[in-house]
Amino acid sequence: MKLVVDSGSTKADWIALDENGNIQFTASTLGLNPEVLTREEVLTRINERFDIAQNKDIVKELYFYGAGCGTDRMKNHLSEILHDYFPNAHIEVKEDTYAAVFATTPRGEKAIVSILGTGSNCSYFDGTELHQKIQSLGYLAMDDCSGNRFGRHLIRAYYFHTMPKELAEIFEKEYDLDADVIKHNLYKEPNPNAYLATFAKFLIQHKDHEFIRAIVFREMQNFVDLNIKQFENCHEVPVHFIGSIAYYLKDELNEVLTKNGLKLGNVFRKPIDGLIHYHTVTV
């Protein structure tokens, strides 16, 4: 049995394939970001799924693409955890950008591939290899135009009273904005970045409001300036996107890219379907 896993900070999608590439089962767990979870938390999240747990000894190959796996230290750390759980499997761990590349970019083509979900990322794929000029420092320092970044903007706007009154009234009806609740989720619970990203739903629902549009376009322009334009040939290749933020704000994204002379390529919410094809045909 072969397992293919696409994991963000919020959620992980699992696909089990037999030797002929047929799907045996699909499953979802909470995200498995090794940067923010302990070993015990990772194992607990996997073990909560009975269909994964009952097949762990017969898994022969596991291909894991995940947020928080951008450094060798984190890749090796997670590989060790997964090997302990799946003792008979050959395990490969790659950062989540590779999942985005394999899902969106036709074989042999060049492209800039970005992730806009709970977090954000941007890389250049030369048709064979992935290139990154900037190493992410995580959600506290980077993650422009991500779900957690938008959540931070909304909370700050609400507490600094810069959010228009009509929006603030709706916002406080949809979320528990008590300061103790927010601080508990940010500083006492795992995955504070995923918690912040839950507020992005409000931003998407009210994206046509002038106040929200200003936040969206400012963050998108920052992402273009700091991430996409770092690659010299950015105006010559398509820019593909993966992630819920890109998917639900596709029109706004296209507007900003067009303004900057960039070409919007494929935009998918999740890469898992493309990964099934990739691992069935090529691996």
C-alpha cells in the first residue's frame, strides 16, 4: 500500500493507493506541521484515524508533503516520527510547495508556484528542480497574504477600533472575541496560526466591502513585491496557486497580477487530486 499525504497546518488529506494506483481509502486528520507540534501530538493526530492505524504495518511507501517541512531538520524530524509509526514503509518528506508544483505544473514546464492558505510560500520550478530564494521564518515573521495574516489584520482592526462599525457588529456576532479567549488560543493552544486563519472566512465573505478590499489588495501587492518579483523571469512564466485563500480570492488575485504584468496560471484549492495522478503515473 502507498500513502500520499498533503498536510497544511490546519488539515491533512490522506490517500491510500494499491499497487495499481486504485484508491483504497481517503482520510483527513488535523494538520501535521512539525514546526508547531510535538512528537506526541503528531502521533496522536495520526492514530485518531482508524483506517490509517489499522493499515500502518502494510504501508510500503509514504510520500508526505507538508507545511513546516522546509528545512532538513524538520524533514528529518518528521521522517523519524513517521517511520516509528509506519515501520515497514519507505518514507519521503518534502515541503508542501512540492505538492503544489506536482499538482499544478505540467511535466517539464517552468512556472512560479505559490501557496496561499493558512500560511504562504513562493518558489520557482525550472521544469526539473524547485528553487527558493527566501527561506520562510514562519507565521510570526512572514506569511504575507495568508489566512493567518488576514486573521491578524481583522483582530487588530477590531481591537484598535479601525474596523467600520457595521462590520465590527457582524464580526463580534460570528466569533468569540473575548480577549481571554483570543489570548488562550494564541498562546496556550497548538497551531495558533491555524486559529488566526479561521478568521479569514469572514474576510472572504465580506471581500467586497471597501475596508476588506483594502486589506486584501495591500497583502496581495506585498506578496507580489516580496515573493513573486524576486524571480527575474516572473513576467515570462505563469504563476500557479494552491490554497483556499487563492481559490476564494481568485478574481482579486488576477486583478493584482494583471496590474503587475504577471500571468495567473492554475489555481486549485487543494493539490491532492493532482498528487494522485503524479504518484500513480510517475512513482
